[in-house]
Amino acid sequence: MLSDLALGYLSFPVLLVLIFARAPIGLAMLICGIGGLYLATDGTTVFMARLKSETYATFSNYNLSIIPMFLLMGQFATLSGMSQALFRAAQAWLGHRKGGMAMAAVGACAGFGAICGSSLATAATMSRVALPELRKFGYAGGFSTATLAAGGTLGILIPPSVILVIYAMLTDQNIAKLFAAAIIPGILAALGYMITIAIYVRRHPDAAGTQAPMPYRARIKAMGAVWPVVAVFGLVVGGIYQGWFTPTEGAAVGAAGTALIALFAGSLNWTALRGAIIETATGSGMIFFIVLGAAFYNGFLALTHVPQELATWVTSQGFNPWMVMILILLSYLVLGCLMDSLSMILLTVPILWPVISGLDFGMTTEQVAIWFGIIVLIVVEVGLITPPVGMNLFIINNMDRNTPISQTYRAVLYFVCSDIVRVALLLLFPALTLVWIS
């Protein structure tokens, strides 16, 4: 009979086999969690009681209600035409420069990410808006799709972010502080991508065209059209950080605000409202199922003491904390090619956080938790654009069937290099994430 610890370690290869067999990640974790609990408790009443208590404890968590609110806010933002307004404003100021249209797409992705909170949704929405314009002005197919795939990753980093909410729940951290910590890394990401575009078009002059400069009056008018984005972002993130309302209340305020904007824009009718609610319910159901599967699996791992044993072993070996951190980040980069960011966070953070919290980085536990969370989130998102199986790459490429994905692979490596430089900066200078944290 295997010991509980051996069962815990054995569950990892079983989980990977299920994932490679194309089982949904939530289902794979649920099977491993339930099966492991059954074996670890010898099929006794403890197992049956755990089935009931784990499900209730997972879905009765008040913080989970923030997720459908942020998803609904993204749906209303799409209906209201905010994505088009953001791209037109950025295009008005940057479109006449070499590579400026691609920079405008990145800027629009950053703006839309501030009211969306989803990487894949940002990539898909902005592609529908920007891809036709990029092709119209002579941008190469691979360069266009790579730019939008990379820009889409800003949706999950720039607050509000669904993944940061989940991370805060897993590590028992303050959501408002995590949102504040993500602001500077998010700005650095957008600036880094724009610099990358500038470098790319100098190395490949034929990859980008230009448009005629717009009059300043037209540019200012275009900027005026993005006031709803600024208002919603300032109200939600600023209100949460200032303590005017809790993150859940802020998400509800944001959803209500974007709904009113869509209503006054004339794009919200009963049919659109029904579609937005169905899309939100579908997305929430998918996320909640993954959360449930992770809860059972992590509950099983906690019962077998795998995280505690791993943390004890690492700290007892006297490894250099920075080397441990780099190895963990490299592991995330590989995993990012195999599964989505939410699944990775739910699966790995309960195991790795005890290891990281036991190492000495010269910071408080709260500072390490926030710093580690932002860096992990960035590395996870890099996996979404890392060839050969980055999820964002496939989503964008499906929207431009005329562009071979090999061209997208070659162009996106420039953006991956930019991300690696950004991760290095955040590792070397933790203050970039902790400047707003008191």
C-alpha cells in the first residue's frame, strides 16, 4: 500500500497523462483530487464528507463573485464600442509613424485590458478591430498577428485582473494591493512592446506601412472618445485602492458603469444584454469548474503533505533563493506552452508558494507574495505567446487564415525577448512592483 506522500507525488504524472490525453484541465484535476482522496482515506466516510464540504467551501467564497462581474464588465465594454474608440485614438496619434499602427494596437490592448481582465478576450476583441486596419496599411501578416497576440497578454496584467483575484485568494493577500502592484509592470509591458515594434520595423522595413498624419483637431477629438475607459478604470481601480468600496463592489460598479455607457451608445438592447449574460455565465462556469477541480486536487495534496514536504526539503538544502526563483519561473514558461494561465496558477501556487515564502529575499512575507504573484503572472502570460503552442498565437492566427503560423512564430520571438527583459528588471528591482505598497 502506497503512503499518502507517495500518492501525492504519483498524482503529478497521472495529471500530466490526463492533460496530454486532451482531458479538460479542470476535469483532470478533479479526477486526480477525488481519486487521490478516495485512496488516501481508504474510501471511508471522510472521503464522502470531503466531497460535500469542499464543494460548499469553494463556491461559498464571497470573493469568487468578483469574477462574473469583471467578465460582464468586459462584455459590456465590447458592446459599447470602447475597443474601436481606443484603437482609433491611438491610431490618430501614432499611425503616421513607422510601425505606429502596431504601436496603436498595443496601446489599445492596454486600454481595453484595463476594463476587461482577460488575456484571450482582449486578444480576440482587439484583433477584430485592428487586424483589418493593419493589413489595409501594408503590415505583414506575421508581424500583425504577433503584435496582437502579445498585446492581448496585457489584458490579464493591467488591473482589474481575474487571475490576480484568484492568486490573492490562494495566498491570502489583499486584492487592492495586487492591483496597485500590477500598474507599473503593465505600463512597462506596453512600452516594451512598442520599443520592440520600433526595433522590428527597422530590421524589417517592408513589414509595416504608414498613413498620412491626422490634423491635431481630429486627434484631440479621437482622444475625447476614450473618456469612458478612463472613467471606468479610474472609478473601479481608484475606488478599490482608496477604500471607497471592496473589490467585489468595485467590480459591480464597473459592470453597471459599462452597461450604462453601452446603453447610452445605443448598442445595448435586450438581445445584446441576453448575449452578454450568456457569455458571462459560460465563462464563469468554465472558470468555476477549474476552481473546483483545483480545490479538490490541492485539498488532496495538502492531505498528503506534499507542499509542506517540498518546502521543508528546499529550505533545508540551503539553495540560493534566487536560483530557486529562476528555476520556478523557467518551469512556468514551459507549462505556459501546455495549459492556460488560470489552470497553472490554481495548480502550482498552492504547491510553490510555501516554498517561496520559506526563502529569504530580504522582504516581508506580504511583499514577497505580491512581487512573486506579479512576476509569475507575467511569465505565465509569456507562455501564451511562446511557440510552438502558445494559446494566443492560435486564437489570433485563426482570425487571419491567410497568414502561415510560422510567420507569426518568427515575429513573436521579438516580443518574447521583450518579456524576458521585463521579468529580469522586476527580479532585479522589486520596488517596481512594491512602490505603491505601504
